[in-house]
Amino acid sequence: MNHWLLKSEPGTFSIDDLAAAPRRSTAWDGVRNYQARNTLRDSMKKGDTAFFYHSSCEIPGIAGIVRIVKQGYPDKSAFDPKDAHYDPESDESDPRWYTVDVQLVRKLKRLITLDELRKHAHKELSDFVVLRRGNRLSVTPVSKAEWQFVLSLE
């Protein structure tokens, strides 16, 4: 089993939105970066777990844990002209964009903020991808040691 970090802007889709979804599950759609797409398509497997990270907000941080319940498949939002994530260059016979289905495992007892994570960047989280300068990827790997350390902060 692998661990991941998935970013979402809470103004667009928050952990509370996921908690309110039917079966507390949804497609993680709308990813439009090739490196992140490759991870969704090729690396994430059913049963893997991920941190749900609130980004581009007043207080960014890790808000919860999700499980991958369906591994990579074509992102249908790319084919829908009415969808905000529509991509006229994407073709259903040769899909460009992929998604996975996630299900909420649990909300964390408290938000583990980006500032708090940065305090450990020199030591326990020295390779934590979300802390790298210039990192804007919405899907990143998390090592087992990083996963366990972040959970210890809760």
C-alpha cells in the first residue's frame, strides 16, 4: 500500500464536501497536470491512502485521510463542454486526463497546518514533496515515515 497527498482548494471542494457526498466518496477529477495525471493513471492503486490537503486558502494544511476506492480511469469531465474542466483536445478513444475515486476515511481531529509542517522540514519531513519550493502538484507521494510522522502531529 502506498501513501499520497491530494490537494484541493476548500472553496472548490473541501473535506466537508467529501463528508457530505453519497457514501462519502467521489471522483478526484479535474487534474490537469501531466505528472499528476501519470500518478493517478499509473501509480495509485485501490486501497492506497492519501492525505486530503486544503490548498490556496487562508490556512492551508492536512484536513483528513481518504482511501483510493477505484484506481485510475478516464476523467469524464474532460469530455463535457459544460464542465469547468472540459478539454476540447481530449479524446474519449485516447483519453488525456485520468481520475481516481476516493472515499473519506476520516477527518483529522485538527487541521495540521502548512506552517506546522514547515517546522519539521529540516528534520522529519526533509523530503516531504508538499514542502518543496515551487511545488504546485496536486498529487504527490508520501513516504511511510512521513505518513507516520504527520499522523503523530495530530
